[in-house]
Amino acid sequence: MASVSKQWVPDRRDMIWVNFNPQVGSEMKDEHPMLVLSPKAFNERTQLVIGLPMTHAQSNETNPFAVKFTSTKGEVCYVLTHQPKSFAWRERGARPHAWKQVPPEVFEAACEELNAIIVISAA
């Protein structure tokens, strides 16, 4: 994996590459994009990143927990809202994704889907 500057820290809404291994059961494995949910200050201070895995797998077309979006280059991608992860991003060799960030509406939709699963709001 390419080395990333010690100055780089992932931020909320960023797309990053991260190694999902070790994998257990139906979890994703190997290196995949991840949508970062946690803010830069948290990621820097804790050396952890909280996010949602992303994939191009067409099998997610009918997945009710996948938020579908199309990149500016026409590539279809799915944010898997049912698999939130917390990773030690530096130790897993995280690096920026070429797409930089997901559009604001995709981030909002992913957060809404995750909230529907785990009900973050105490209201």
C-alpha cells in the first residue's frame, strides 16, 4: 500500500481505502472503500475511524440497507449501512480514495439508514 503523509487524517464524508481483514462470517474482507462518519478531530485524537463499507457488488441492488449512488464517472457504488465499523485507520493502512468525498445527499441518506437501524436519537 502507498504511504500517506503523517499529516493526512480522514474526515467526515470522506471516502477512504481501508483493509477490512481479518474478516469473520459475512463481513467484508480485503481492501475496500469506506464512507467516514466520524469527524476529523475524533479520528486524529483516537486514531480510530468510524464508517460504513462501500462496494461495487451488483448483488446489493436489492439490499434494503444499501444506499446506491453513481460517481461522476458513471460507476455505481453501494454504501452498506448495516455494517458500521470502527478501525484503527493508520494501522490498517488507510488512504484517501480518488473520489475524495461522497455527495452530501448520499452521506445524509446513509446516516438516515443507519439511524433507522440503530436509532441514534434519544427522542
